[in-house]
Amino acid sequence: MAEYSEEIAAWQQQRDAELRDPDGWLSLAGLFWLETGRTSFGADPDNAISFPASAPPRLGEFLVTDESVAVEIAPGATVTYEAAEVTRLVMAGSGIDGPVLAHGPLRWFVIRRDGRWAVRLRDREHPALAAFHGVECFPIDPVWRVAARLVPHPVPVTIPVPTILGSINQTPSPGILHFTINGEAQTLVALGKAEQPLSLIFADATSGKETYGSGRFLTVDAPNADGWTVIDFNRAYNPPCAFTPFATCPLPPAGNRLATPITAGEKKYGER
């Protein structure tokens, strides 16, 4: 028990360090959806995209097409990529590996969600980082470490996974994990591939009360040759959307809302 508790405590400390990272989720300062054409950005509110006050009034413009996003930096503004100053750069498109641009404490890059381009902005001096007080967890209890057997789908499938944006992602699922809690049979739809660690997105009777309302995440070791693995609910953790309104999280798929309260893992953070 002592060794197991130390293992989970070390995992909790690692989670805490990741959340305190200035390039982590707490540093997100904006998510800006892009339209085709030219989009100005900078601290001046007259820009199409308003950056924090630490930016110059006009930083530049995004040049957006269906296939790519480029950026042109305004004269006199200093923006770097990998410590080298840039004046124009393709930020997203075929064969582009998502460059992160920088000005002072600000970092921004382009993402694609549901066929749309967006700019994700980080502020490495975001007040949320200084205000972070850690995430409270339920007491560590090995009773929440349960054996589970993956029952594969008859044929390879993708399942609809809703997102906080209101969209649906078709996500591969290798099967259903079967396990028991307090003698009661339970199931959760697994995401990923059977030969790799599996992902779980689940809600339970604590969701919206002690824990984050939109559910929690959990990673499970790849099943063995007989389909067996272990679900350790002490490692259940909050999705990024529990910490910022600028994340685009998946939600529990159909069948992954347990009536049983899972009093293990991370509790909700703040009022989110």
C-alpha cells in the first residue's frame, strides 16, 4: 500500500508540474477562429484579433486560405520563430509542422478543428499561472485500481465522440472494457487501438459536484494477449477545459456515463 500510494503521489506531483508549466493549459489566453482572407492582430482593439496589452498595437496579419495560413509581421514589430526574427511565415498547411511564434511572453500557433483554422494564444505570464493553487484529489485508495477486460468490437469501428464545441469527432474504438465496482458490473467504451495504451473519457455520479461537470480523462495500459488490463481511477484527471475556456475538449461518448460515484482521482478545479 505504501509503495502504491507513493507511485500515485508522484504521478499527482507530475500533473501539478505540467499544469504550472508556462506553456501549459493555464497559459492559454485566446482561441481565435480564422476566416478566409486577411486578419489583423495586435493589442489595438480595432484589430480583428485583439492580443494582450503586452503586444504592440499592430503585430501583423494572418493570410488565410482553405489550404494554408501564413502570417505577415507589421513593420517595426519584432516576432521570432525558434529565436530567429521573422517577417513572413507559413504557419499551417500541407507539410508544415506547426511553428510557434513569439513576442515577449506571448506564444501563438495555428490549429485545425472541424475543418476550420484557429489561432491558439498563450501568455507565459498569464495571471492564471500565478493564481494556480493545485488540484485537490480524492484520497488515494487501491480499491479503485480494478482489473478490466477488453471485449473487441466484431469489426473495427469509429464512434461519435462529442466535443465541447458542439461538434462530433469520429474516433477509433477497439472495444468495450468490462470491470466491476463494489460487485456491480460496469462498462466503458475504450478509444484508440488495442495494441496501444487506451484512452477513456467518462463521467460519473460525482460529475458536476465534486468533479468537473464534463467528465474526466484516464489512460489505460494496452491489454495483454487475453484482453486484460487495469483501470486505475486514482489516475483520473481533468481535461484541459476544466482549466481554460480556450481548449477544445472531447466529451464522454455514449455509454461512458457511470451511475456509480467514482471518488478517486482529481476533483474539479475552481468553479469550472
